[in-house]
Amino acid sequence: NAGVTQTPKFQVLKTGQSMTLQCAQDMNHNSMYWYRQDPGMGLRLIYYSASEGTTDKGEVPNGYNVSRLNKREFSLRLESAAPSQTSVYFCASTLQGNQPQHFGDGTRLSIL
Amino acid sequence: SQQGEEDPQALSIQEGENATMNCSYKTSINNLQWYRQNSGRGLVHLILIRSNEREKHSGRLRVTLDTSKKSSSLLITASRAADTASYFCATPPYGGSQGNLIFGKGTKLSVKP
């Protein structure tokens, strides 16, 4: 079992470029989440999808969009990247609300 | 909207010693979770304690929850170098039921051989 797989692992962008971070889980989980982690900070929730077909904003949604493509996949899109979006991005999933979350190993994104 | 706050921010101990980390939170919760993060990796779930539980054990881990003080502690007994990692507590936001969590800033634990 791969668990939660994130691609790419590393990416460097220029300001204004766009890109999509991919996340897939093979545990038949219903809920999926995107977080960002900045140095010395805990994780902050960007968007989440409680079930297939639904998405909701988290604490820091500005500058991001998401798509729950199907039950397995949840992508995060940066339409016009800004240096403030330099961060490590984590995707997580859980079977249902309030259960433990399973995390991918992150995408390290630098925006110059 | 910070919910959990860990203390201390950093902890350095010798192998074999016990490590205690604390977490305080602000609003009523139905559960509190602890996670570990090794350098360069994603978070790994360690233990979940429900609001009606006071203590829970898992191997060398012991978690306590005091809802009257809105605090929790994570004790790692007989620590090993492999326990070196950052530890985070996480709680659902007030009234939250969809599984989204609010994480603290973490305690960075260093266990020296």
C-alpha cells in the first residue's frame, strides 16, 4: 500500500507561474486535506474535501484552488504563484471526520 | 485561529530519559490527536484521545487529557535516538465534525545517544 502519494516532491517556480500539486490515496478514504507548513509553524489548512464532490475553505485559502477529481485524487492549484506561497505542502486523508489523518511526504515548493 | 499550543518548543534529552510534551487548547473538543514528524517527512499519527478519556497508552507513549484545564501531555518513556522528531498536537475546530484539524506549532525533540 502506497498510502498518500504527492507529486512532485520538489518544484521551483517563478512569480506569476501556475502549477498543480497532485495527491492520491489508495485507502478508500472519504475525506482529503491540503495543508501548508512554514518554518517554525504548525500545519495550516488550505482546503479540504469532506467527501467526493465537496470542497471547503480552510484557514488560508487565498491564492489557491482545489479539485476533488474522484474519491482517490485531490489536487491543489496555484493560479499565479507568489513568493509568500513558498512552503511545504502536505496532503492528508482520513476515512471519516475525526479519525486519524494519513499524510503524504510533502511537496517542497519555492517561488522566486 | 491557533487551537493547540505545545510546550516546550524544543527539548533535548539523553537516550533512556523520559520526554514530556504539553499541549494547551482553547475551545471544547471531542478528541485530541498527537502526531510525529521526522525531518523531511510527513506527519505520522501516534495516538487519539477522546474527550471522555483521561489517559491512553500505546507502547512507550502515554497521553493524558485534562478537559477542565484544556490541556494534554505526551510522555515518551525510555527515549531512543529514533524518537528524535517534532511532535504536534491537533484538535478539531470548535463545532467541527468534518475531520479538519488545527495543529499547534510543535515540540522539537532531540534525543542524544
